[in-house]
Amino acid sequence: MPAHDDAAGRADAAPRRGARLILVRAMNRRGIRMLHLADLLVVYLMLFIITVAMSIVRPNFKGLLYFDEYAWKYALVAVINLAVFSFGGLYDRERRLIVRPALPRMVTLVWVASLIVGLISWLLGDSLIPRSILLGYAIVGPIGLWATRRISRTLRERVEGPPRVLLVGADDATELAARHLAEASTVEVAGRVTGVAALEQQVIESDATDVLLLDSEALRELYADSLSRLEDHGVEVLQLVRPHDSLLGLRTVGEIGGMPVVTLSAHVLTRSQQRVKRLMDLAVLLVTAPITILLTIMTTILVAVRAGRPLLFVQARVGLGASSFRMLKFRTMRRDAESGTGPVQAATDDPRVIKGLGWLRRTRLDELPQLINVLLGQMTIVGPRPERPEEMADYERLIPGYRRRHQIAPGITGLAQVYGRYHTHPEFKLGHDLQYLANWSPLADLQIMLRTAWVIFTLRL
């Protein structure tokens, strides 16, 4: 083919590639991914393929006689599987440079979905799916999910092209890294810069999809706003791991071009994690409702007798995304507690507390109305405690990265509350909060809830 024809072909392909990329990104913004549809179709077809195979292997199996009935039942089973996969995080956007093994999680989620289908069948007294088919699907189902993701990665590579890495560091360091990346045929070097002063603009100009920091000092300058903005725009930031970094006990080290790297994250919970966390909140509210409703009624009567009206103390606090909301508490202080001083942080033995209500603060029973905030989605049970807007302004000015607490809804309790105390310095509390964000899991929330119960039982301040 003549050179000019080849150039013309590439020129024609560029607009088509751009249009496909725009379409894919528009679907992703609306939470729609082709992978959802692919998994739904694959699960549905696999159930019928297993049914046909079972009919061939076992002549006495009459599954095909009920083909029409199974058509809608298998569709319901596929939808249940899709919901479990979504809550399990199978549709969170996958990183391109460091891909973690996902097959163990696929096996777990397929088994969980199969157990849920079996439980629903048992509760309804009618089998949604023959047990032998369900068992066969539990065995081969993960293979189908693995195949769809393999195809998805290939298509993404064709649509978006190979990852383009911007190298950040001294000239000798970027030269060495570029030579190593040249060996990785699936990675391109987008450019080289010596510092991060204008990194966000340089990422745009070089059309980089990823950033590799070769100097550990660069992270100090990136933290925390620039790192968060890069992550919001889908740019992955990685840090080269030096020998002395092994003293930190890093457990999530990957490699590109033979270089050990770790992925840096702004600690934002994925959509699937947010859904699971919200589901946990609602489940805890439901399970504990008999106890919390009784305690709320008793506390309401006590506050009415001791403090009179108003029973509730309503105060503006900073919530998710730095938005303001009205947090509820039982009133335990005088009505004019801040009339002469303005906003003042509560002290351990605060003289403004109404006599006979101090123990409500020590046992945290004054926080019970915040369960309404949780029900409304303004708060979560476990998370960083919400601060006043005027206090937040001071903290953000003095403590770099403090606003990162706003990446999830504020909580009634949190890691900083079970390990810290009322007067633990805000910077140290921030360390606990960010550690919680980086290592969130349902088990972590349960552990913090149990620790909170112990803090309340021991009346620790």
C-alpha cells in the first residue's frame, strides 16, 4: 500500500475512534457499561447451555420440556446475578497498568448469587432453577465472566489506544524508566517532565492517561488536591517503589516494564462500595430499630423534663462533597450556650451542659437523632465526624488535605472517635479518617461499631 494511502487511512480512523470514545464515556457517566449487558447475556445463555448439556448427559433429565417456563425464570436468575456482581464491584472501572487478579472474586460472587437464588427458591417453595443446573453454573459461571472481561480489555485497548505514561523526575531517572517502558509493548511514553508544578496542564497537553512519579518528593507537592483532580479525570498516578520504601510494608506493589510501582489513590470509595455501605446502613437501622426507638423515646422524655423545649439542637455541618446539611442532636446545653462567645468547641466538663444531662453526652445518647440524618442519606453510621463550616475553613487552611474527609458522607462514629478522644488534634484525627477511607470494608465498619459500643460502655471521652 502506498504511504499516502496508509496516512489517509489513519486520518479517517482517528475521527471514528474519537466518536466511539465519546460514546463510551457518555455511557459510563450514566452508569451504563456494555459489560453489564454482556454479563447479563452470558449468564442467561450459560444457563440454557448447561440445561442442554445436562439433558444430553442425563436422559432422564426433563429440563428441555420446560423450556418456555425456564425462559423467564433464567432471565430473573441472570438479573439477580447482575445485582450481586454490581454490589461486589465487578463493574468498577478497571485500572489499565496494574490489573489485579479478579477470578477469585468472580468465583465468590457467582457462589453468593447462586446461594441467593437457592434461598429465594426455598422461601417461595418453587424452584427458580433446577439444583443440578445451579450447581453446574456455580462451577463454570466464573469462566464466562472472565471471558467477557478479557474481551472488554481488548475492545478498550482498540477504542482508547494503549496507555500513555507521563514520566515525572530527573532526566537520568526518566531516561532509565523510558528504556524499561520501551520493553512493554502495550505502553507508550507520553512525555517527560522534571517536576509537578504544572502537572495537570502537562497531562492535558501530552494526552497522558497515566502519570509515573520517579521521585518520592513529588508526591508531597501533589498531595492532595492535584491528586484528587487527576483521579476525577480518570488519570492514574503511580509511584516508583525504591528499596527503602519496602520498610513501609507495601502489599499492593505491581510492575510495569519490570519496575516495581504502587498506585496512588485519593481514597474515594467506588460506586459499588458506596452502594454496599448504604445497604449496610439501612440494614443496621432496621435490625437495631426496636432498641434505638425505645432509647429515643426514653431520652426524649428525659430531655423534655430537664431541658424543656426545644428538644433538638439543630446545627449546620459540612457533609458529602463539602455541602452543608442540618445535623440533629438532643439538646443538652443551655439555649444561650453560644450567645456571648460564638461557636466554641465543647470541653470535657463544659459548664454550659444542663445539670443531669451530662451523662447523655458521655454515653453518646444525645446523638440518637442523627439516625434520621442517616435514614435521609445525609450521614452514614461510620465515617468522619461532620465539622462546623467555620471550623472546616480553619482546618482546611492549616492542614493540607483536610477536605478529603468530604469524599464520603460524615458518620455518627468513626475510626478517629474510637482511637482518638474529644481533644485529639484535628490533624491526627484526619490521619485516622484517611486511613479508614483507604482501607474501607464492611468488616471494618462492623469492627468500628463494636469498638464504639465499648467506648460508650466504658464512658470514655
